[in-house]
Amino acid sequence: MALIKRIIELGEGVGQLLAGDEELEALGQPRQYDYTRSGNPTRDQLAGAVAELEGGAGGVVTASGMAAVHLVTQLLQPGETLVAANDCYGGCHRLFRSVAARGHYDLCWTPLWETTAAVARIRELKPRMVWIETPSNPLLRITDIEAIAAAAHEAGATVVADNTFLSPAGQNPLALGADIVLHSTTKYINGHSDVVGGVVVARDPKRVGELAWWANCLGLTGSPFDSFQALRGLRTLGVRYERQSANAAGIAAFLADHPRVQRVFYPGLAQHPGHALAARQQKSFGAMISFEVDAGGGRLADLLERLGRSTAGGELLRERLAELLAAAPPARTRDQI
């Protein structure tokens, strides 16, 4: 009986704890951390750290990189236009196209790396949002953030920059004119292949509040433990990024001279069409490389099977363009990008 009584007492204590978890500080004043979807101190630590590195007013941590993308597009209303680069990440391409098809916003694909034509197109369309991805995934095209942002602001648009392929250690889009910057923290920021996450940073505190409201409303916020893990990874971002970038430069130079390699896409090479722009707006050329090889399908398949397949950590060795495109809509063919 004593044991049963003690179990009941413990149960009542837990019930009181859970009931009190959503109590108010005072009438009409909710606590800052009353429910984890709505607020969590560890998640706020990660958001604040990335916001500081990016030079923003604050940030929102999400459960994945695509959750961060979806969160930002909540700022659009039906009838408003989103301009995005047609060589953006396949997951973004799929999301933008699918949601636009439901009438949530209008969508226009534009080669934003072609600055003169892109600026003219933005002035013509007067979009509500311009989505920049530079360097792009996977062809590492470079977009002039400053020029595109100036044209977008002239048209009354919000400028969003996906900085996943460089991280705050390699580029700060807000300093170049972007209004919002986002990351898949799964990649550089965490860097240890054990977290899936995202983060959105805005320069305007009001915009941060709006994004936080939508993240809570839609349940897009990241978990406290994933935030803790990403904070661990963030502590070593600088040294990891520096070493990875140095290694990438050496690998790119090797590939560029290899007789079986047809083309190398790496902004650090002088022959890359975006080399001068990347040198101007980036802190370094990054650690991502794409290349085309002259190899038989069977031999290439054998090689790829022996290499890792992920963009989530130091184990990354390869991604195949055809596999990336397979995740996107059929209209997004290799020729179109």
C-alpha cells in the first residue's frame, strides 16, 4: 500500500508540473517558455548565435532546411509573385512549383546569375519576393546579391538569400542587401551528420517576430536537442570551414587538370564565370565542388557506389546530378539549368 501511495503522489506531482507548464506569469501575460513548439531557450541560443554571425536582428530555428524555406514563403499572399533562380536546389524547386500550383502565390523562374537580364526582369515583374541561392546547388553559379537586391528593393520586394552552400563563415548576404538569410543547419553549421535542421535570420526585428509566429503556428520549429547539437557544431564552424575550403581548392585544381574530367564547377577557379564576383562578395570560395567526367556508365556507377552520399557532414564525397534532378519536377531538366 505504501508503494501504491507513493506512485500516486509521484503521479500527482507530475500532473501538477505538466499543468503548470502553460501557466501565465500574470493574467494575460504568458511565460516566455511555456510550450516547446512556441519557445525554447536552447533553440533561442542557436537562433541568436547564427543571427549574430549573419548580422541579423534575430532568427527562427526550424526542424529542417525545407521547413525554413516553407516558413519564409508564408510571407507571400495569393496573387503576389515569387521570383526564384531556375537552378535552385531541387527541393526548393519542387516546393515552389507545387505550392504555386495551388494558388498560394505566383512563380517566375529567372536565371538570376545573368545580372543584367535578371534586373530587367525584376523591374518588369515587380515581385513581392526574390529568392537568391548563391552559390547555387549543384552547379555553383554565382548571383550578384548587391545588384539583385537593389533592383528587388526598387520594385518593393523582400530579398531572401539561401546561404547554405557557404555558411556565415563564407558569406554574409544581409551585409550585401538581403533582407532574410536562411540555412539548412544540417550542412556546414552542424557539420557532424547527426542533425537535420534549418534557421532563418532577418535584419528587421518585426520580420523576425512574424516568422516566429508562423513557425509556431505551423509547427515548424526545431527540437531543443537538435539545437543543442547544432550549437556544438557551430563552435567548430570556423576551423572546419577553413580546412574544408582549402581542401576543396586543391581538389578543384587537381580535377581541372585531369584528362577524364570535362568540366569543373568551382568559383575558386579563375576560369569559373563567377570567379571575380565570388571573390568580391564572398569571404572565400567554399568547399563545394561539382564536375563532369568522361566515363562509361558502368565504371562511373561502380565508383559512385564506393563513395559516401550525403551533404550533411564531413563524410560527403559525392552527389550525382541526375539523382538530384530526379527529386524535382519533370520540367526541370538538365538542359534547362
